[in-house]
Amino acid sequence: MGNVRWTVDAQTCVGSATIDLFVDGARVGSETLAAGGTSRSYTVIAGTHVLGASESNNAGYVWPSQSFPVTAGGTSTQILLCG
């Protein structure tokens, strides 16, 4: 098992929002994150996963999904860039 988490980039993002977090297309959680903030870690099976995120409101921003390798006992972080 390994871990994944998301960090909202402090340089390109401002404010805070509730963000839905996805692993391989499945929603794994929803957290309110401010610019520079990092989600808690979510445990996944080791291997390559597609991480995604979107603001929870209907017209919210959708970040591009990215593939990340997750090693056993490791943590992978998707950086959410704005703009």
C-alpha cells in the first residue's frame, strides 16, 4: 500500500475552496483547501494511478488528471496549479 495527497499551489492559486479528490476516476474524498494547503493522505494499492481534482461547485475548476507512480510505503503528491 502507498499514499496519495493533493497540494494547492501557493504561487498560482488564491483563496480556498472545497475540492473533490479522485483516484482512477473514483471520488475518494472532499476537503476544503486554501492556497498552499495539502490534503490528508489517502491509502491506495501500490502501482500507477491517475489522480484528479475539481472544485465541488457545479461551475468549479477542474484540474487535469495526471498519472502518478505510488510505491509501497511511499507518498505521491499531485500539485494543483491554478490559471
